[in-house]
Amino acid sequence: DIQMTQSPSSLSASVGDRVTITCRASQGITNYLAWYQQKPGKVPKLLIYAASTLQSGVPSRFSGSGSGTDFTLTISSLQPEDVATYYCQKYNSAPWTFGQGTKVEIK
Amino acid sequence: QVQLVQSGAEVKKPGASVKISCRASGYSLTNYGIHWVRQAPGQRLEWMGWINTGNGDTKSSPKLQGRVTITRVASANTAYMELSSLRSEDTAVYYCARDLGKVRGVISYYFDCWGQGTLVTVSS
């Protein structure tokens, strides 16, 4: 099975900072990658699909890029409401594996 | 408004089974697939399985060693997940989530809508 590995596991940044999270697949998945945001105690929320397509209603400070095995999620200007754990997920075929998550905090 | 509404919290003893429901609201269940995902306390999201709600085909995680059964009742617009031989490490919040299948021929099996979650506690 394809494994999904995120880095870093956690990060702390200041409001307004640019934040980048990476996700690596153990085999190529073309662009069948999604990013989810999970705020503490809340249900996961879809941010990005097809590696770079922003889900409707998601702020434009979020962006995604990559294809094949290497992907990134970028928050261009970190806001207090972005405190959350972010997960990548492959969705081209079973199993629909998630990365281990990246916890984002405000410094 | 598209929603997935799950059944309430459960407390079970080791060795028992639990069955959770996921009722689709605002759309027809059989138009899109349903997945089950769980999250143990402080842990990552773990995919458990999927059902093609149209024809009933299923796939499940090999890590669950055949303990998971996913079904649906189209007339009730509801999907179900049953997990058997419960252990303490099955204590988690269980979510159902919808995928969009193929959209204009493009694979779109990401999860655009999630249920509110169901806490299952396994304790003797």
C-alpha cells in the first residue's frame, strides 16, 4: 500500500507568516491528493482536492501544489483561525490513506 | 443542505460489536459513495472502509482484519458500519464521509462532506 508522510509533524509560526507543509507519497499518485483541516474537537474539513483546487468557500490564502509523489500546502499569511491539524490524503484508489497530520500553532 | 447525520455515542465491552448509522440528508445516498474514518484520541485519521451505495460493493482496510462490515439501506437513505470483536484500542470517534465518485469522468473520491462523528468507547 502507498504510504503518505507529512512534514513537519508540528510547527509554530507568527500571525502573517507564510507556512508550508509537505506531503510525500511512497509511490506516484498523479494529482489525486486532498488536504483537510481539522480544528480542535471539530470535524475535518476539505480544503483542497486534485492537489491544487481550492474547495468552494475556502480562503484564498490556502493553496496547494505538486504532483506524482511530492505535494505542498501553503498558507500565505497565517491567521489565528488557522490553528488546526492538517492532513493530506490520497484518493485515487483503496486504501484512502491519510498522512500523520501537521499541527499548526501560533507563536 | 447536504448533511450526514450519525447515530449517538456508544459504550461497549471488549468482544462486543457496535453498529453506527449515517443518514444522508439533502441528497440521495445512492448517488455518492460513503466512507468510514476513525480517529483514536490524539491520533491521525484512519480510513476504515467504503461502500458503493449504488450497488453495495465494499472495500475495507486490511488492518481491520475483516472485523468491519459496511452496508446501506437505500430506502432509508442510510449507511451503516459495524465493527466486531471490539478491543480497547477501538475507542475512537467514528466518522462517515461522502465522496463524489467520478465527476465528468475525473476521479473525485475525496471527502467533501462529513458526519458529525460518533464516539465509541470500549471498556470493561
